[in-house]
Amino acid sequence: MEFLYEYGLFIAKAITIVVAILLVLGGIIALVSKQKQGKGHLEISSLSDKLESITDFARGELLSKDELKQLHKEQKKILKAKKKEQKNKDTDEPKKGQLFVIDFSGSMDAHEVDYLREEVTAILCVAKSEDEVLVRLESGGGVVHGYGLAASQLQRIKDKKIKLTISVDKVAASGGYMMACVADHILAAKFAIIGSIGVIAQLPNFNKLLKKSNIEFEQHTAGEFKRTLTMFGENNDQGREKFKAELEDVHHMFKDFVQSQRPELDIAQVATGEYWYGIKAKDLGLVDDIQTSDDYILTANENKKIFTVKYSMKKSLPERLGLAASLSVESLLMKLWSKSETNFR
């Protein structure tokens, strides 16, 4: 009897633990199913203060105590002279303004435009006509609609009569250059990749493989050109011609847009889909100056306050639990199944 009592108590405890675990898992699953993308937040920090800290640290490491003391004296004299000069200056002298720095590193689907729009909106809420926006751009291009929207976000800055400078340290090709050409001034490093004003679309076709395996594929559409090319059906010359015509239409739109932003360009020469390195790109008129973003910022820091503006998204619960990867794969497979994407490349 004692054995049966102990055994029954053990079973009761085990059942209780299992039920508790199931309840916790059920709660997590419920939260995951309801959880959408995490909330974002804006970060604005002083790049000028950061550069000043770097300078002070370097001087502290490299200079002797006597040299530092002498330097501080000289700085005080310079600061006093500047204040005196400022008082004597005409009040109508134009202000030097502030420099707002945005980083844009674009992927194929240009989902980063969601952050860009928040950053641009924040800047436009506080920027004045004497201010300037610097975008450190890096992108090899991607989907047409994504980079079209990204370029439109940058156009908002120019529409407000605020100077827009874009710096390309590595690459601004295809859709990336579509964004860059919106700027009032384009900077590029010597070996940055610039251009690739062209359009590409590609997709595999498995029709022969399906036929070989005796698998039939059916696709029903309403509208003559609802689907021109397909991954699983048998494509025909009429569909191919229509598909190519659509690519040409997008290319013409791309060329017209670049020409409207930089009318001095020989668009026939540069819109061949080729890319060039920074020095040659300057000769062709695709960029205005050869300079890195670092040098531009250091020069601007001499007479402007510089701020970085960044919009960050908090991780959702599925991402924190490691479920985001499986969801992304499922989403990618659905995209491949439904349609192919036309890309600026």
C-alpha cells in the first residue's frame, strides 16, 4: 500500500509538471502568433562630440603634460577670439547650420527604406534651410519599386530646399545610383563602383523537368498578359517579347529619371548597364567629387555641428526566440512561387 501511495504521488507530480510546461508553451505560442513587428525608436547622437572625444584621447596619448598645457592655453585664446569676432559680426550673416548624417545600406528587396522614411521625416521636422543632410550610401541595387520609393524619400529633402549630399565609399550601382543621382552633390571614393544604369529580370523554368517526371502543371489567368513568363509552365515567344518590352519600359523610366536629376549627363553613354570606378565616374559626370565620407565629415566638423540620425527596430518575440529564420524562409518560398521580381542591376 505504501508503494502504491508513493507511486500515485509521483504520477500526480509528473502530471502537474507536464501541465505547467504545456501552459507555458501555450502562452508563448499565443504571444508569438499575436506578436507583430517590434516597435522602432529613433536615435540621434552628436558625431561632433564623438570626434572631439577621439581628438582629446589621441592628444592625451601622444602629447606630454607640458604640450597639453600649452595646447589648452592656445585653445582658450582661439575660443576667446572667436567669441569676440562673433559679437562684432553683422547679424545678417548667414548661419552655418547643422549636418545630419544618415546611413543607408540597401539590400535586394530595399526593405531598409522603412527606416529611411522615418529618419528623413525626423530630420524634416527640425531642419532649417541652412542645414544639410549627408547620406552615406551603399547599395548594388534591387527591386524597382523598393528603390523607387527610396529615391522618393531622398527627394523629400530636396523639396524642402535642404541641401542633400550623398557619399559613396563602396558601391552605388543600379537602384543605388538611382538614389544617389537625387543629391545636389555626389561624392565617391576613388575605387567606389558607380553606375550600372540597367534593368534585369530572371527566373528558372522547370517545365522540361516536370514533363520528364510526368508531372502536369496548370495555371489559369484572366487577362492576356497577366502572366508572361512562368517558372513551371511552358513559355512562348509572345510571352518573352512582352516580358522584354516591359523591361525596356522600366529602363526608359530609369534613364529619364537620371537625366532629370543630372541633365548634363550623356545618358546614352552611361545608361548601357556598365559600371565604372570613382575616378572614371567623375570624368563621365556620374559623380561630382572624389572624396570619402570620412574626409567630408572632418571638414564639415570645423564649422558645423554634426548629428547622426538612425531609426532602429526592436526585435520581435519570434526573432528573440529564433523563429524569424523559419518564417523568412517560408516567406521567400512563397515569393518565388508567386512571381519573379524585376530588378535594377
